[in-house]
Amino acid sequence: MRVIDLSVPVEPSPSEPVPVEIDFVSHADGADILGKPAGLDRTAFPNQMAVSLEHVRLTSHTGTHVDAPAHYGPICAGERARTIDELPLEWFVGPGVLLDLDTGSEDVVSVAEVEAELQRIGHQLSPGDIVLINTGADARWGSPSYFTDFRGVGRDATAYLVERGVKVIGIDSFGFDAPFHRMLRDYTEGGGPAALWPAHLYGREREYCQIERLTNLTGIGRSTGFTVVCLPVKLAGAGAGWCRAVAIVDEQDCP
Ligand SMILES: [Zn+2]
């Protein structure tokens, strides 16, 4: 079995517009903290060290994460939209389908592209498939342009996948929709409210999750025949949860 990491690190990065703060508490300081209730300090511990600790401040959309229906709006298909901790875990373990749409285009991924790529790889979608979309945007991870330069997925292409039973769609870019400046351009050029986060807001009509900020999708080395595991952290009542997304390839299938 080979496990391929598809996650970016959770770390302060120019690619994260909301600062990520990680305060590292050293083993020595950890000894003082641990010993304090008992009136001890670090001198009581072997090598004057106990256990380390980190205090972290970040958003639920930091790093590789899964967006839940509750992120897109309070209501989905007429019901209260479910939060990340309420979704079936079966959604997040399933057969992976990798669509290679790193075409150099600056337009959102279209239905025609999805159909053509599914035909090229000879795959018919089944309910429970986890579709991963490679756009090459993760090459910008670590730079501010990661936040602004990517394709995104169109509303129609999102609906196409969800209507075929796909519950989880992942992408290797900052966001699932087009970058903000492009949505704003479409809005001001007459697109109106439909131009703003159209794929996200499709999630008010039908339940689906999106994984944002995947990386290393080309490292999977195949379009199908692998399992995706992307279980989100059980952040109670939240619209998203961080995940360590991986692809699993069986040993006998490895080159
Ligand atoms: Zn998100």
C-alpha cells in the first residue's frame, strides 16, 4: 500500500490571507506548566524537560480543508444545512477519480471539460466517487499569487458532478470558485449576484462538500484505481474542518 499526501502544511504562509499563528511551548516551558499545580517546576523533570505544546490561531478554512453545506448558507434543499461534524463519514472515504484540467486556461472548469476528461480516462461516475481536480494551482503555494491566480470550478460543472452522486469534490487551488477579483469583474459587468461564489452557492440547492487547497495530485500517478481518505476534523457546529487528505494505492498496482 502506498499513501500519497495531498495536503498542504498548516503554517504561516504568504498564501494564507488570514494569518496563521502557532505558538510553540518548549519541553522546558511545558515542564513548568505541567508541574505548576503540584508546586513543581522544570527542575523536577528528567533533563529539566516535560512535554511540548502548541497554541494555534487559524480559521476553519486554513490549509487543506473540507467545506460543509453549512458554509454555503443556513439552508440546503429546504432543510437546515449540515455542519462539518454532522456529515456521514462514508462521504470522505471512497474511490478517487482524478481529472487533469491543468490546461493553462484562466476560465472556470466547464461541463464540457469534465465530460471530455471523463471520456479520456474511460470512467463513468458512480455515487460515492470522490472527484479530485488538478489545475496546477498548487505550484503557487508559498506565494501571494496562490490567493489570486487559479481557475476554479463553474456552477454547471459542480452541478454535473453532484447530480451524478458525487458528494465530495476536491481542488488544488486556494478556492473552489474563481478568484475574488474575477467574480467581482463578472458581477460588475452585469453578472449580478449569480456571479458571486456560484459553485459554493449551488450547495444551497444540493448537499456537497468541497476540499480546497489540495496539493500533489499529479503524485497519485493514475486517474482511477485509488482510494481517497479526507476525513474532516470534527469541529462542532462549524462550516468546515481541516483534513489530512491522502490517496491510497494498492501495492500490486504500484509501478
Ligand atoms: Zn473553504
